[in-house]
Amino acid sequence: MIHPSMIRTRTVLYFVFVLLLAGCDLSGSDDDRSAADVVVANGGNFSDQNGSLSLIDRAAGNVTSGGDLGGFVQGLRINDNTVHVLINTFSEGRIDLFERRDGALERVNQWTGLTAPRDVAFFGGRAFITGFVFGAPGRVQVVNPESGAIAASVSVGDVPEGLLAVGTGVLVANNGSLGSGRTLSHVRNEDLEVTTVSVPCDGPRDLARVRDNQIVVVCTGKTVFNDDFSAVLEETPGRVLLLDGTTFAVQAEADLPVQAGSANGTTTLAVSDATGEVFVTLTDGSIQVVTLSGLASGTLSARIVPGEVEGTTGISGIAYDATRDVLLVGRLARSGSGFPDFTAAGELHVVSRSGDVVERFTVGPAPSAVVVLEN
């Protein structure tokens, strides 16, 4: 099942990853020796169902790439040093669990029978997973992390995406069809009761906790097409909200300059726990820096515009590396016509705050998500 934001995109496991590609280290600085390793989800071409993972040893400049995972790799989450790989297929989806062992990634578990998993959050010893179904309300499935068994399933809003563990359960961002949603759902852990929270924005997409008890909501904005999708009738910009972490009341808000989004319809934000900043990917290929002080006054910080690199385009997948104060950004291959090529190898770019691309690593087709591993 594919998300509506990807409607125009063309789109066997290996237990131990083998070395296929060598990364290109452009910086050559001593800093690289302390750089954390990175896992990149290569979404692949959805119609080919050929997503994969790449493990990057930034100190050595090596990329270890794995085999075909048999689906589109939607996203990555780390919990207890285990990488949870969200895989969407033509039928049911699944989450594969990988751990780093002897310098490689090895699959240690698999949760099957899931409904097109979009995100996962952990609370009270359980995993909560958003799933998308065409023409029906979205679902949150509750899974036993040890066995992978589905313990329960509850209905939430249309096209649920991001999840966040909060004080009494999990909060769900209901993006709606093409960003038409305007609600969050709170699923209480105790009894799985669902409460709807209205928000003043179009298309809630991603959620993050900042500082002690505040929540940032990234809303994509809404796009309305005519009946045959040949013309855009209306488009609203993205917006960032700051919520109280307990009551979910809106404390501050600011409009984004354009819509939030990624080239692969995947997660749009990364967080710096050290500074309390949030980095939001925008549909024009730039990255909006959001600070709590700026949100409080209804303003935003400067945008980071990653430098152009021949043969690459767009942004899909982002993480923040606190050890070097840089962003790790997935970039898709560029076709001869200038559009993303979902079949060719993409790259991971290490981007400074000034937008300079200080390192590049070749990864698999159509990067979709990035996570930093603890050393």
C-alpha cells in the first residue's frame, strides 16, 4: 500500500551485509575518526519492491550495503540499540529488526502481518505502529516486541503517519489525504481509548519531543487537485506547532515558507536534543531550522540550503549528528530529465549549517530515512 504523497512515483533478505560500495570522504579531517556510524534506508523503486539498507562506517569511509528486502523501506527507528526497518509491500507490511554484530547488520527478528507501517513508537513494553489503508480510517496496531504478535488494533484518523510516546500513551499525526487532515489522535496505553485532538494546520505529519515537556508538530500543508490530478486547485504551506506535552494545547505556531515534505514521502524532521532545534525538510529541497524561542515569537530561523551536487536531487531522509553539529541528508539520483531516478544509486550527504556538503557516500536507490548509531 503506498501513501498518497507518492501517487505519481514509479516505484530474500540477507542476514549479514556484504561490502559492495566504497564511500567518498571529501573532508579528510581528523574529526572523522569520532564520527558515528550511520544506517541509511534505501527505499528503492516501489514498483520493483527492492528496498535495502546501507551501513556507513564514516571513520573508514566504507559503505556496506545489503540485499533486497522485498518491499519499499518506509523508515527507520532505533529502540534499545535495535534498528527497526519499516517495510511497505503490495500486500501486508512488516517490520524487520536488525542489530549491529561484528561490524555488520544482522536481522534478529521480524514482525509480520502489519498494515503498511508508517511509523513506530514504544510505550509500556509495547510497540505502537501506524498503518495506512486506502479509503478507510487509519489504524494503530499494538505489537508485543518480543514475539512480534499483534495484540490489538485501534482506529485513528485518516492517513496516520508520525507517532510519539507521551505521558499516558502515544500521540498520532493524522496527515489525511494529500495533507487534508487537521487532527492528532491520543491512544491511551492503559485501555487503548482514542481521543481526537484538533490542530490549526493542514496535514500533521511528524512529531518530536523537545526539551522537558514540549511537542513539535510538523504539518505538511494541503494540496487539492482536480478530478484527474492534472492541475492543482489549492495549496497551503506547511506549519510548525509547539504543544504542551501534557495537555496538547497549542503554545506557539509559525508558517513554513513552502510545504514540508521529502522526495520519497517519508519523515520530514530531525531533532537536536543538545540545542532543542528541529530541522524540517521542505519540498523545495531546503531545510528549515526551528527553535523554541523563534516559535514562541511566531518566527523561524534561517534555512539551510544543501549545496548542489551533480547527479543528485531532492532530500529524502534526515538525521542530526551532535558529535560534529552536521546534518546527514539523503539525496536521490537525478535522471537526465532532471527528475528523481528511483532506480539508480543515491547518496548520503553530510551537510554543514552553511549548506556545504563536506562528505558524500554512495548508497542504494532512493534513500528514504537516516539514523545515527551509538558508537
